[in-house]
Amino acid sequence: MSPFSYYNRPFTCHSCLVEDKAAQSLLNKMIHTSLVNTTNQVEVLQRDPKSPLYSVKTFEELRLKDELLRGVYDMGFNRPSKIQENALPMMLAEPPQNLIAQSQSGTGKTAAFALAMLSHVDPANKWTQCLCIAPTYELALQTGKVIEQMGKFYPEVKLAYAIRGNKLDRGTKLQEQIVIGTPGTVLDWCSKLKIIDPKKISVFVLDEADVMIATQGHQDQSIRIQRMLPNECQMLLFSATFEDSVWKFAERVVPDPNIIKLKREEETLDTIKQYYVLCNDKDEKFTALCNIYGAITIAQAMIFCHTRRTAGWLSAELTKEGHVVALLSGEMTVEQRATIIERFREGKEKVLVTTNVCSRGIDVEQVSVVINFDLPIDKDGNADNETYLHRIGRTGRFGKRGLAVNMIDSKHSMNILNQIEEHFNKKINKLDTDDLDEIEKISN
Ligand SMILES: Nc1ncnc2c1ncn2[C@@H]1O[C@H](COP(=O)(O)OP(=O)(O)OP(=O)(O)O)[C@@H](O)[C@H]1O
């Protein structure tokens, strides 16, 4: 069965997509084939503020087993990521310490806890010692792959997947030292089926806590699993975001935690030149777009439309004009979307046409030109300022130059533009796209 079978279901409903945090998370995992660097500092809160704070700059300092160090280097890791610098010494400390860690997707959390679990295992003991739970079947498989890859030179350590479809008889004694799975199946294996003895678990990892709590029932199941574990078991919890609800949940699962947070960099509009173009309808918007393309050299652009239909129409029109266009569309599977984003990031396509729903949560930071073919609006039809900022804003690191062009085709969209100007207290200038000289100027 394809590991992505669940997500091979086409997305048909708008709100399902918006809600589907797990899909977004999986998409991010598939896209992040290398570390996401952040310049923000890590914030560390120690349970015992008097104990020295260790951080490492090399993997050697961690005194890992040779088999694991080889695994780490074989994955192409030269040095610990920002979050790993602090999290790894804490996770590998003796006596074990509990940890709650939050940082955005792609910063090295999975690799960190995979290494911690592999380090703690005693391969001579043929029973489950480390337990990791993830919100979905696909996310569990994805994390399992990292553990397998990192443990490549340590074949004595075995991994089992506690996921639907993996049926074991009641009373079977599992010999695999590491188990990764979804809360329901893990709970069954620990309690009803007695396949795992929870009292023998020494490391418990709860991954993607923010996604976990979005799923009905997972919160209770996770807590029930945690209650079965011995007090001295090391508890580790990871999350990409940290709303109040995640925090409350984390505190219930991880007693006496150390806390590591890596803030996401704030986006700003400071280095972006913003313009608007007045049009009568979507055909005129298309002409304006072509005029812009005719006048300035655009390395890569992202174009946002309100509906899937407009996005489809626009990408077809642009293709007719000879542009190499990628379309990110709502009916695509997560796998297809990841492939398209990956190709665009590699520069294989120069224009990406998308709806907001499709591209939510995805950063394609190298894009210097953003066209709002339709302005972002919320469900009540008001300006969606947050989405506007996310589409065109830049973090400090990518703060070079940016250009954003907003297409206005009605009183309503002019109104939205005014709301955006007011919200950010930034004037958006009018651009006459019939005047080639004027367009050329904006690219200087
Ligand atoms: N120390 C490192 N050096 C180089 N690459 C790394 C390092 N740690 C992790 N990576 C790579 O960076 C990418 C992101 O890492 P990882 O999946 O661990 O991040 P994450 O924070 O768990 O993100 P997500 O929540 O999306 O899974 C992966 O491709 C991983 O192989």
C-alpha cells in the first residue's frame, strides 16, 4: 500500500483543506529536504535554573555511539541545527530530562528525537524501550523513515510501526526496541493487546503536538498512554506552533519539563514595493499582467487567485502566452502538491499560480514578485491582512527587495486594498500598466 494512500484522496472541500493540519504538516516534511535556517535565537527555560546549560556545536561532543555518528554523517549532517544544539545535550543527559520543544517545520526536531531514541536503546534487550506517537499514519511512516535512515549502521536496533493494518495477536511480545505509531493503535498495543509492556518504556516521544490536538480523541488517547508509563520514563514533546491549547496539553503530558523555543521570524512589508493596478474585469487583469511581464524581467513569480477556477483559467492563458507555468490546485494530492512546490523551488517553473488554500503554510522564500490577481479576503469578505502579509512579506533574512502588485477590478476590491493600507499603515501606489516606462521604473 502506498504510504500516502490516505492523502491520495483528492481534496474536494474547501474547509477540509483549511482544517487539514496533518496534510499541511506532511507537505512541509516532504518539501523540507534540507534544514530551514533561522537567525532567531533559541530560548531555553531550564527546570533547574542552577544546573549548567550545555549546548554543543558538533555531533562528536555528544559522545554518540560510532554506529549513530556514522548514520548522522551519512545523512549529510555536518553540525547540529540551532534547536539540536540545545535539545540534544538535554535529551541525552543522565539522569534523563523531560523536554518540550517548539520550532517551525524543517528546523531539525525529528532528526533530534530520532537520535535521542536510538541512543537510549539497549540493543541486547529484545523488548520495546522507546515509544513515539504521531498524529497520522503517514506522519508516523515519515518519521519512521528518519529513524531507519539514522540507524542504518546500527542494525541490531529494530523498529516497529503501530499503525492501522499492522495486526498482531493479543499477547505477542514485541521484540523491536523502538515503536512508532498513532495514538489509537499504540494504546491498543499497550493495554488491550498487551503487545508492549508500557512499564518498560524509558523514552516517550509525542510528535506534532499541535496537529495531534486538532484530531478528535487523540488528546485523550495520548494522555492515557502517558499515564501507563513509569515515572522515570523520559517524556519529550514537539510542536511546530505553541498556542495556549498546545501548551496546556504539553503540560499534562510532560511533567517538570525543560522548554526550548525557537521563535519564527516575523515577516514585514518594509522592503517590499507595493502597487495596485485598476482594471475592469479579469481579462483586463490578464492584459495588465502580460504588460508587466513584457516590461520587466521577472525571475520567479507567485500569482494568487481567489478560486481554483480562476487559477486554472489564468495558468492556461499564461501557458498560451508562452510562460512556463506551474499550477497548484485544490484537487491535487499532497504528494502531487509537494512535487510541484519542489520543482518551483528548484526554478524549473518560473510562474506559480495558486489559490491561498493550496499554498497555506508553505514558504517559497526566493520569490521576488508576488501578484495578487485577487486580494486575500476572509470568510466575511473583509481584508485578510494576515494572509496578505504572509504572501508578500519577507523575514529579515530574505529582506532583500520585493515587489507586490495587486489587481483591483471592483469597488469592493478597492475597499479591501484600502483596508490593507490602513492596517499596515503603508501607502500602496497606483501603477499604470499601459505605460511601459512607468512599469520599468518599479523594477529599479
Ligand atoms: N543537523 C542537521 N544538518 C543538516 N540537515 C539536517 C540536520 N538536522 C535535520 N536536517 C535535515 O533538515 C530537514 C528538516 O529536519 P527535520 O525533519 O528533523 O525538521 P522538523 O523540525 O522535524 O520538521 P517537521 O516538523 O516538518 O518534520 C530534513 O531534511 C533533515 O534531514
